[in-house]
Amino acid sequence: MIDILQSIAAFIVALGVLITFHEFGHYWVAKCFDVKILRFSIGFGRTIYKKHFGQDNTEFVIAALPLGGYVKMLDEREGEVKEEEIPRSFNYKPLWQRFAIVSAGPVFNFIFAIFAYWVIFVIGVNGLKPIIGEVEPASISDNAGLKAGQEIISVNSVQTLTWSTVIDKLVNHTVNRETISLVVIDNTGVKQYAEIDLSQITIDEMAEGKLLEALGLSVIELKLPAVIGDVLPGGAAEKSGLLQRDEIVSVNGVSTQSWSQWVEFIRDNPEKNLNIEVLRSGSTINIEVIPDSIQSEGETIGRIGAAAYVADGLFDSYFVIESYPMPHALLKSIKKTWEMSVLTLRVLGRMLIGDASVKNLSGPISIAQYAGQSAGIGLLAFFSFMAIVSISLGVLNLLPVPLLDGGHLMYYLIEAVIGKPVSEAIQMLGQQIGIVLLLGLMSIAFYNDIIRLLG
């Protein structure tokens, strides 16, 4: 229940901020050109909150359905305008000003994404180093000569400090069906060059999160040794006599290779007598442990009340903080926003020609889930999620579909060519087509959400 509430709250915050920023772009540029603003609405439907502000007595509205918004401007096409206010009406303004006002919404979405990525790059993210875990025999990676334990240090000459950067580059080149060049280094410092043909991977595999699996790669696992750290008072570990720095050698005669394997033994054997072989101060001793029984997510598991011992510097071999100075971070954020925008367009293009399935479209339910998950991870992850959604909003709004900003911009381009506005009859027809297209797109997205919920 808490997860659902968190997802809903994160969804409302994310969309509320992004829609407000988008509509503020229209509002701000319109005000710069002295267009009178009648209403600034966040959401559609029933009004939840309303307030008037400014010299023009603009009505600010928050509505019940937070799936969009609009800025209503003074316009002779939508009602009678007083003669003295005609110069302040939207339709009276020159073509280039109308074009700027309409395009400002999507442009502000891109500006938000640049800002979000800039914050992320300046603060820095603690990411997992791109060290290869396992390589599937006869896979694409195996045929390219990649080996377990190698670290990917660059993709097409672009430095890759973390797995996140590697995957970003792989996704871009997968959509383009390109062959990429990797530079990897092993633990002895020996470099190796490899080429991987990404045209063998489908966009659907990538969208389902199976990119590395399709390549035959896995991310290295963080393996903690089975050494006892903190021991909780009153727990089964303390009662049995386990101490800090005790190393678990075996359980019931089965060798213990890692902390995760040790935890699995404990979870699977609640209230059962386990014979533990322990290495303590160079000597081997035997201890009997009876894990306590607890309920977790509807099942009974064992627990002994002990944490893993983490040696100083252990995480340094697995993780790295990727951060940049402010000017460099700004350049990277602009480049990242551009790459994500182009990627979004290319994926949409692949869908249109049938190279990618429309099942990859996400609706508000999926977006809410992603919002909740990212918010649960942390503020930077939530910022990254908002940047991606903001880019998607910017790109989608620029598509030449009537009802969207891109549809209006298309009319203005036609007006620039023929020297007069597109007729109202054609605009009405375009609106009808736009409604059908948007309803169809929303239906597919909702259907995909429901299928995902049902598993």
C-alpha cells in the first residue's frame, strides 16, 4: 500500500512539475511579446484550485486530471476582443512570434532535462564499474573475445566509468544497428580491442531490459565474504556464540563461498539446527545455530541477527563516483539531452516501420510505477527519471500531429510558404485526425500498462 501511495505521489509531483514547466514556457514567451494571458491551467477537468493574479487578472487553475495543461491567450478566433486589446491578441502577432510562443513549451522541456542532468553530473552518482561478470559461451560477446573480469573503459572512444554509461551508449548504437568498438582492460592492465555488431539485437529485446542478456554479458556481482560483522543483541547469532570477524567455512558440511550463500542457508532453515564450521583467529571451531523464524512477504524465513563484515576499501574496487566540474557537466547534460531526444525519435520511427513493437509504449500506470521506484532510490534517480520524461514530452509535442504543439508549428510553416494562414476547415479536419491519433496512442499505452500489471 505504501508503495502504491509513493508511486501516486511521485507521479503527481513529476508530471505536475514537468507540465508546469512546459506551460510556463508558452506563458513566459507570450508575455515577452505582450500577449494577454487569460488562463494558466495545470491539468484538465474539474477545478481543484483557482486564483487570479497579475495586471491582466490571469486565472491560474489546478484541475483534477494531471495529464496535461494549457495556456489560454487572448485570440480573436475564440471570441470577441475589445478593439483596444486587439494588438495583444495571439492571432494579431507576427508569424515568427506565434512560432516562438508555441515552440517554447517543448523547448522548456528540453531546458528542464538539461538542468536535471547538469545537477546529476555536478553532484555525481555512485555507479558500478563496468566490469564483466560472466560471458555466455558462443554469444555475441564471446565471439568478440570478451572475458569475465575485464573492465569496459570506452565505447567508440567515449570513456565509460560506469555500467550506466556503457548501457546508454549500447542503447543508442543498438537503435542505429551499428557495429561498435570496445576497449577493455583486465586486472593485469592488459588492453584489448573488440568489435560488436549490435544489428543482431532487436529493439524489443533492448526495451525489455534484455540488452546485456542478448549480448551474452552479465554485470559483475558484488561478492562479500561470509564473515560476521555486527551481531544484534538477543538474536540467534549472539545466543550461539558467533562473534565479529568469524568466517563461516561451511554449513552442515556444505562449503560456504559468499555472504549471499550464507544468508540463503539461514533463510531456508528457520528453527532448524545448523552445524556451522567457523574460522576464528586462525583456528577452526564448530558452532550450532538455530535461526529464528520470521514472516516476510507472506513466507516463513530464518534470521540470526547478524550483518556482513565489509572490509575497508572493498567497495572501491566495484564502485566509482562519476562527477564533473560545472562547465563540463553543462556540456555533458546538453549532449545527453540531445542524444536522448534523437533516440526517442528513432525508436518512434522504428515503431512506425514495424521494426519495434508498440508494446514498448508506456502509459500513466507504468510512468507512475517508474516514478515511485526512482523516488524510492533517491533524489538523483528521481531527477534522472524526470529528465527522461521531460525529453519525451518535448519530442512528442514537436511531432506534426494536430492538437499538439508540433501540429500548430506545421501550420505556421505552411503559412510561411503560401503566405496566408491555413484555412479553418483544414485545421478542423486536422483536429479530428489528431484526436483519433492521440486516442489510439493512449489506448495502446493503457492496454500495455494493463498487460504489464497482469504479468
